[in-house]
Amino acid sequence: MFRVLAERSRVPVVAHLDHGRSPEECIEAIELGFSSVMYDGSALPLAQNIENTRRVLEVARAVGVSVEAELGVVGYVGTSPSTGTDPEEARRFIAEAPVDALAISAGNTHLSTSDSVPVDLSVIRAVEAAVPTPLVLHGGSGIPRQQRRQLALETRVMKFNIGTELRQSFGSALRATLARDPELFDRNVILGSVIDPLAEATEGALHHLWR
């Protein structure tokens, strides 16, 4: 279904598996037709993270699927702390497991519901100096929009994950629809009502990067 929707898009998109928990899960996703996978071995020792990522890369390269990996731990608000990405570990990681994109930890945090968690630009610059790989920031919803714009224009950060930001828009629109008509029961109507608000939130986040 994802690939069919992707093929209908007017811009290039991928069907992406985010935070694959094991090489096997990523490989299964590739076999099922995902065109991009992210293996998250960030909680593992460096050598094991590299070894597992190489297993995913071997399968992905054979069929033209892109691979993202994570180095350094991006924590969750109120539950688990972050551990910043070490530039020298990044250098070794990319030398041994040359992924297409590397998610790093520079103060970004998952599940932040306000854009009040700026990242440490010095960490990003240090990783950039160590590896040539495009960088990714998970927990992008918490990064102030003005800093996201700066990073997009001035660094090699090529992707921000803003799932929390978009889920907030989804939830707000869904609650508003049900509040307007408590007797509404048709799931197609209910879910259809969130499409435009979600599209507007996505468009706004994208436009802010360049304006």
C-alpha cells in the first residue's frame, strides 16, 4: 500500500521503516517492498551496532534500498536520557558501515510537545567534520523552528523527524471533529476530517525551512 501511494506522489518519496529493532526486522521490511529502512542499534555497543548494520546493508544494497542507522542515543522526554554522538565513533562507524544517512544525538529528544529543545550545533559540526554522510535528527519536533531552518541551510542535516508535531495536529483535528458532532460514527468521515489539517501542518513545517 505504501509503495502504491508513493508512486502516485508528485515528488520522490520512499516507503520507510523507522527504528527497525533488529537486522531481521529490517530485512523482512526490504523483502516486503519497503524502499528505505532505518536500523536502530544505538543502544548496543559500537562493534555490535556496526556488525548488525552491515548485515542490513548487504541485503539492502543488492536491491537498491537506502539504509539509515543511528549512533548515539536519542532519549525520550521524561523517561530515558540522551547520549551524544561521539565524532570518532561516527568516523569508525561510517568507515565500516557506509550507510546512506546517519541519525545522531546532539541534544534532540523524542516526544517533545513544544519546540523548546535546541540542539548543540557544536556536536553536529564535529560529526560533520568526521564523516561525509548526510545527517538525520530524530526528535525534530522539539527543535525550535528557527534553528531547524538554520540547520537545513547551514549544515548537512538532511532530514528532521517530526512525528510528534504531526501527531499533535492529527489529535487536535480529530478531537475537534468529534466535539462538533458527538454522534458521528463513520470512520471514513472521522478520519477524512484530519487530512487537510495534517497536510497544512506538514506544509507549514516544510515552508518554514526555506522562508
